[in-house]
Amino acid sequence: MKREKIVELFRRLRELNPTPTTELVYTTPFELLIAVILSAQATDVGVNKATRRLYPVANTPQAILDLGEEGLKSCISTIGLYNAKAKNVVATCRILVERYGGEVPRSREALEALPGVGRKTANVVLNTAFGEPTIAVDTHIFRVANRTGLAPGKTVRAVEDRLEKVVPDEFRKDAHHWLILHGRYVCKARKPECPRCAIRDLCAYRHKTVTM
């Protein structure tokens, strides 16, 4: 996709949603970190349901350590893979308490060293909690980037690297929120809703739908 089209694509997405953010509910960087760890193979709606039970009881690393793995499981049992996630969350909390004074570190390397935290999670935390212009590529962004021709790539990392090169600086901080929301609600996996798509004339997808 040519630069003029890319600028217009993000200009339109910004016009529709000037201040996008995650749909995960959180009030601190730590709450966001835990919510993103829990969101693997789960919906934001499902994660928010679980954290509404968890955070009033324990919303700091030490509080979750005091709650214990079994207590944590009882709060997040509605989420898929909750056993493994509880183990990772407790291990992460222990590291945060022992190495970082209970604070969430602001470096990619430190974040990715935490149990249950990969590159995508680190990017979300760096962007949403700390305002860094990172782009977290999930299944929605991967789909949108390839379908539209914005940043085609065969792997998640390839798409991320391409987006880092082509997204203009003025849109970089909010780009991943716009693309995620577009993929979640318009450019859907099974049947994209092309008739109501704000960027359909810029999109390279050859199989655009004519009905919703």
C-alpha cells in the first residue's frame, strides 16, 4: 500500500475514534499487565468478568501472592487455561515483588522475562500503560494488515516489523488500537462487513462482501 493511502487509512480511523484504547478494564499498569496475561485465547469480555471478581480482592503483586494460586484460580476459573495462567500470574507477581518493588518494569526485556509475558503482551503494556508507540500484533491486526495490503507478512513478527516501517509517526501510538478494533468489529474473520467499512476503497482485499 502506498504511503498516501496509508496516511488516509489512519486519518479515517482516527476520525471515527480519536482516542482509542484497550477494551480491557484496568486502573494501574499492574492491573493491565495481569489482564493481558489472562487474555491469551480469551475475550476481553471474559477477562473483564474475571478481573471484576479479582481486583476488589487483590490488585497488587503482594495481594495476589497473599491470595495464593488456589485463591487466584477461584477468581479466574471462567477463563480458558486458568490453571496455567494462575501459575504464571503468581510467578510474575513474585518477580515483581522481589526484583521491582512491586512495580511493573518499563523495559521490553524485563517484561518479556516475566512468566506468561511474550512480545505481544509486552507491546500492549508498553503502549497502553506507558504511552510508547509500540504495535502489538494479535490475530485481528494480522488479518487486517494482510487483507488490506497495509503490511502483509507470513508471521506475526513480520507484520509487526512491516507496520513499524510503514505507519507514519503521527499515528504510531494509537495504530494498534485502531487496527484491533477494526478487525474485531468490521474486518471480521469469517465475513468482513465491507459495506460499512470506512477504508474499503483503500483496501486491496479481492473478495469484498456486498452484504452484511
